[in-house]
Amino acid sequence: MGAREVGLPTRSVPLESFYPQRVTIWEVGARDGLQNEKSIVPVATKLEFLGRLADAGLTTLEATSFVHPKWVPQLADAEELLAGLERRPGVDYPVLVPNERGLDRALAAGVGHIAIFASATESFAKRNLNRTLDEQFEMFEPVVTRALAEGLRVRGYISMCFGDQWEGDVEPEQVHRVGERLLDMGCWQISLGDTIGVATPGLVEDVIAGFDEIDRLAVHFHDTYGQALANTLTALRCGVSTVDSSAGGLGGCPYAESATGNLATEDLVWALEGMGIEHGVDLDALARTSAWMAEQLGRPSPSRVVQALTG
């Protein structure tokens, strides 16, 4: 008997009053989930993936990135993908923009929502952006200023918030400084990234506690040590209500070799349903979508919930 045949007990209200009533899921499967794939995924497959995710009820689908094709060949088809994308009513399709050239491409493609990608550490800023920690803001400022002037929304990612593979521990205060600069610059939201998956619930609490505007935070956990869901629930208990996740647990980072897959959207949804927290996603449809994508990639989904529902 399958897990859905048994039935998932749910609550009508969250377990504890300090959990949010509703969680916004920022689905990154089509961008962060696929960017590290060595075999190029056809545009038609990516478009079908985005369509299936929208059909499953996800309303924020990070579609692609305008990073230089040399660095992330998997996303070299960004213009072609956006040109072929059927934009659904009520669904947002943000894209990652690394610099002004990327913004030019995004504006030409008619994008209305972008994200920039900052680092909390000196080492990763140099490896990922070829900038120092301070110089990265000099690169982002004209991007954000122009984007806002064009009427775009701008989100800020911060990588290596909980640990850096070259520097080790990252002081929460350093994350706060980077985050506040992005918010002051005009980002409407910042996403705290556990790029190499080393965070633990206590550290999550410490980092989030330093921000004054917790309602402008999102979290983005990788599951290297199997802590992504525990860390996410901790963030929700701290007042965060937007969670980045990837259908089927796809993902990694081309600039951080130890980064494994993202928190699986299905694992997140299963937990939210059991806690009585609204999310708007059809779990069965989503699991079928991830199983389908796993077939396209030629390997099983790492998500335990996908395995349970479709095995």
C-alpha cells in the first residue's frame, strides 16, 4: 500500500501559533535544479517542466539565468526558453541576473522580476563573481537601480550564509551586513542560502535573529547532511514564510563542489500538509512531475516523498 493510500493526517491549523499560516514556495528546479546537469536538457523539456510545475499549483517558478553561457552552459538557452514560455496568469517567472549585461538580456526578453546573487564571504565572492566582498556591491548597484527604474522587482540571494568550504564558519553578523546592504539597495526580499548544506537549526536561529525585517527573508537550504527540512522548519518557526525548494530535490552549485541537491519541494509540501500550513500545491501532481523529470535525466529522484508516492 502506497503512502497516499494510507493518507496523510493533517491539521486545520499549524502545530504552534508562531508558525506561519501560509508558506510561499519559491520553486528553483528549472534554474538551480538543472544548472549543474552535465548533459544539456532540451529547451522543450525545460518548457514542459515549467508547465507541469505551474499545473501543480506552484506560483513562483524561477525560470533561468542570464549568466554567461561559458560559465553555466546548461542555461545558455535562456532567451530561447523565455521566448517559448507560456506565461500562466498568476504565475511569476523570475530570472537570475549576474550583472548589467545580464540585465540587458533580461529586459530584452520582457522579464518583470529578477534576482541578483551575492556572497556572504570573501572567498566565494572571488570565485563566483570575481569580485571582493565589497566590490560585489559596486557591480550590483547599477543593476538594481536600472531594474527598479524599469519597474522590475529585484530579489537578492546571499550564498554561504551558514558556512564556506574555503573559510569555514561564517559569522552571522557578516551575513547581516550583506543582507542589510542588499535591502537598502532596493531588494524587496533576500534569500539566505546554505550553499554547501552545513547549517543546523541552532545556526539558522542565530542568523535569522539578527535581521529586523524577518518578513523580507526567505531561506534556501541544500541537503548535504540531511538537515534541509529541519532547518526550514526552524526558519518558519522564526517567522520566515518564503522557502526556496526544488522539485524532486534537483540541484547543486557549479562553483561549490560540495553542494548537493536542494530541499525537495515534495518533502517540504508533505511536511506543510501535516502541519496544517497552507501552500497551494497539488502534491500528487508535483510528485508525478518530478518522477517524469527524473526519467528525462536518466536517474531516480532523490526525494523520499517522490519515491514513496510514485514508486
